[in-house]
Amino acid sequence: MIPEIGHLLLIIATGLSLLLAIIPMIGLAKNNQYLVSYYRPISNMMVSAFIGAIICLGLSFISNDFSVAYVADHSNTQLATFYKIAAIWGSHEGSMLFWVTAIALWTVFISNRHKNDNHAFFIRTVSILALVIFGFSLFIIFTSNPFVRILPNFPIEGRDLNPILQNIGLIIHPPLLFLGYVGLTVCFAASVSALLGKQFTQQHARYLRPWAIMAWVFLTGGNAFGSWWAYNELGWGGWWFWDPVENASFIPWLVSTALVHSVVVTERFGQCKKLTLFLAILAFSLSLLGTFIVRSGVVQSVHAFAADPTRGMSILLMLITFSGSALALFATRIHHIKSVDQFALLSRNSLVLMGNLLLVVAALSVLLGSYYPIIYRVITGVTISVGAPYFNSIFVPILVLLSLLMGLGPLLRWQQDKQENLKIPAFLFGISIILAAIINSSFEQANAWFFIGLMSVTWLVLTLIIAIIQHQLHACSLIKTRRFYAMCMAHFGVAVAIFAGTVVSNLEQEEVLSMGPNQGRELAGYTFVFENTQQVSTHSYDALQANIRIMNEDDKTVGYAYPQRQTFKTNGMQMSAAGVYSTMGKDLYVSMGNQLNDTEYLIRISYKPMVNWLWIGALLMMLAGLWVVIACRDSNALKHSPCRTHAQKTARLEEATS
């Protein structure tokens, strides 16, 4: 009975989303405030229905209702309760329901946050979000219904959740990505609303900014935590593989990074309005494209959700409908958007614009390398591959240029700057080259890329220090100070991540060898001793575990690593779980392969310096974004900030010119 209730609630929510998409827009067209006022109660009822549906799906998992196909395919009586809850979004059908519920939650938040404001911009935004929800809901009901029964012959035991997903990563990684996509959906809806209204003001940009930042924060966390999950779970020892499915979420992150910077310029100065609207549409479109790639089966990956061409074609149809309509609207209405795009070449504004162009180029380069082989295979039937060398050769130089702009930006003023102010950046750049050369010469494994990475990091850190000193010398409002230090934290997080990626990519050491009891091997000044094996049994799997003792150069034991070969009880699937001895400065990484003979096993041992700082850098970026969002909510400080005064002046100038 519970699945039927969930199915019914899903149908009701779909109908309500259609009403929410139509009725307020009719009210706006007829200037009927009575019809317009319906958008709040309808949105409240819609989100209640979606929440009820997802609760019903959760109850089906907890009660082990294997007559529901989705539960039977992704759960088991032996599965831990928190994994049963996480299994709600653990595969295609449930993840789509989670996604559309999240969009509905943000929709009702917008509706109630602006309950005293019947401004057409917000009403159109809510209606467009409802239209997106309606499209996704139809997709769920007709192609991806999580409440489908398999009666009368249903199994008494489920197939179990994929062992790869039985990890804390399932609880955190997918929701973060989905919430990031939801944020991009809000930005998309707001941009389309502005185009329909033929107006995009600084006040609209101020409203859009927190959503763009939150989307970026969640996408940052989703990508970083997904990298951490793969690094620890798959036993391959890498932290980024340039997999097409990995890139499916990385590409929207690049564009959302550009969107965050563009909307700042629009909010403060009324500039780059057209670019901001375009980036919002592009970021959402790329998130839909990534969804199509992940769920259509056009690529085979451990990260892929599904392999159903019917679902893939449905998502492709939504992509063409939503993105195509938005881009057509952009092409026909963008001339109505007035923007005062006049600023000096040597200014922070110009650097933001150049940085955004580089980010879009990087996104398109990754997009081309990821999906051109797929298109080529479809057209010619010939399989080609594009690997890490292509992506590194394209992306690393762009990253270096971006780091140079990121370091120079805080040293320049908005709108205009004097040429003599470049003396300090030039001096800092020279110091960065000298420091990078000194550090580079002290490592045998160092190379040109290592030097370039170090130079970028030292440049970023030095310029941030000088920018902070300059900021302290000038009295600024509270809101401006918060945003400045949040920007510094985000850029420092980027510097930390670049430093970690540079070090681990150039200085890591690895060996694949055969080892057995009482055998040892030295790597990077550490000795890995295979002491013995033992059988380990848990609720979900049985495992053969190797106990690896790790000693330093003085033959003192510093720790142990415990790699495993796991065999899951429900389906007999085997997996390799890495054993990691981790410190702040390094990981000593051991993974266990197949048994080679009676006593020896295939063992991979790795020394990975500074690898954990990759995720620390991402965490700093996320915290910085959250800090900015909190600062944006400080409306009292915002009203008295200098940027508010300038915004009013620019708005009056726009009115005069139009």
C-alpha cells in the first residue's frame, strides 16, 4: 500500500507543478493578482507531495518491500539501515526523485521567502522552476518510476546495494552534486525570467548571487568528495581519472565558477549582464548534458547510473527543450538587456572577464575531449580514446593562466587602476619565480611542470598576503570586509589544491609487486613488511586482509595498512579495499590484488605526498562560499555598503541611457 501512496503523491505533485507553471503566468499576463497569489499555496502543496513520495520510498526500503522493483534491485535484508536510506538516491530512479524533490524544496523556499513581494521576476522564476519540475516528473513517471511493483512473483530477498556504493561516499557525494544542480536550475530559471521580462537589474543579480554561490559550493563538494571516494574505495590509488562521467560534473563546475565571478561584477557595477545570463543558461544546460551522459549508457563507467537508451533519449529531449528554448529566448531578447560595460583594461573587472573566458574555454576543452570520441564512434563505428595526456596538456596551461589572474586581481581596484601599480605585482612575480626555482632544484623528480605549479602557488600566496595588507590599510564596511576575506579564503583554497596536485602528481612513487608473509619492500624511505593475512567477517562481507607494517628509515614502526579482498555475502561480488596510512603530509597507500600462488599476492604500494591537501583545499573553497552567502544575507550591512551606493548610481545611469 505504501508504494501506491507514493506513486499517487508523485502524480499529484506532477499535476500541481503544471498548475504552478501555468496559473501565476496567466495571472501576470492578465494582471490578475488573485491568480498570481496562488503560487504560494500551490508550491507548498507540491513540495508536500514530493516529500511524501520520497518518504514512502524510504519506508519501502526500511520495511524490505521487495515487491517494489527498485527496492529489490538495490537493497537486502542484511543491508545496514543507513545504507537503505542512502539507497533512495543510490541508483537512477531514486536519484531522480531526490533531485526533483530538492528543486521543489528550493521552489517553495523562494515562494515563501518573497511572500510579501509579488514582483513579476520572482513569480516567473517560480513558474519556470515548476515547468522544469513538471518535465522531470513526467520523465520519472513514464521511464523511471521507483514505485513499480513486480507482482505476483517478487523475490523474498533483494539483490543488495552495489558494493561500491556501500560507503559513506554514497551518503554525501550524490546529494552534494544534486544540490549543486538544483542551484544551477534556480539560476537558469532566474535568467529566463529576466529575459522574459526584458530586464536584468543589479537587484536581480543581487538575488541571483547567493544561488550561484551555493550551486558552486555544492558542486565543489560533490566533485571533491567524489574524488576522495574513488581514491579510497576503488583501490587504484588515483584522485582524478578524467573519466567522462567524472567530467560530467566537473564541466558545470567550471562554468559555475565563471558564473559566480560574472554575477559579482553585474551586482556591483551593472556590467557583464549578458554574460551572466548566458553563463547561467550554459551551466544548467551542461548539467543536463552530464545527466544524459551518466544515465543513457553511451559511456561505460563505474560512475554511471544507468544504461537505458530510452531514458537517455528522454533526458536528451528535455535538454533540447529547455536549453534550446532558453538559448532561443536569449538570442531574441538579449538586445533588451542594457549593460554599461565600460572599464579600464588594467582593472579587476577586466581580469574577471578574462578569467571567465578562460574558464569557459577550459570547460569546452574538457567537453570536447570527453565526448568527441563518443560522437566519432556513433558516426564512424570506430573507437578512439582521449586520455589524461590530452586533458593535462590543455587544462594545466589554462590553470596556470587562471592562477596568474587570480593573484593579480586582488591587487587591482575595481573599474580603474594606474599602470604604476603593476610594480608590486611584477616584483612579487619575480620572487615567485626565484622561490619556485629554489624548491624545484631540491627535488630529483622535479621537472618543468613541477616548477610551473610551484610558481603558481607561491604567486597566489604572496599576492594574497599583499592584498590583505592593503585591505587592512583602508577602512571598509563590514559586508565588504567579509566578502574580501571570503574571496581570499577561496583563492587560498585553490592555491592549496594546486600545490597538493602538483606535489602528488610529480613526487608520488609507486610499485606493483608480488608479496607474501615476511616479505618487505622499500619505497620512498619507508619499508612495507607483509606480516600475515587474516580472515575478517562483517555484516555485509567476508574479507581476506593483509597486515602490512610500515617502518621508517630508522626501522621504527610508524603504522599499519590493512588492504582487503572483500567478498560480499549476498551476491559473491569481490572488491579490493585499499589500506591507507594517512598523515597530514602524506598517504602510504596499499592495495591488494589477486592471489598469485600459495603464499604471494599482487600488491600495489604507493607514496603520495600532500594528497590530503587536495580535499582540504576544496573544503576551504566551500567554507569561503558559505561565508559569502552569509554575508549576502546581512541586508542591513548591505544597505550601507559602498557598493550599494555605486549600484544606485549605475542604475540611474542605465535608466538615463535607456
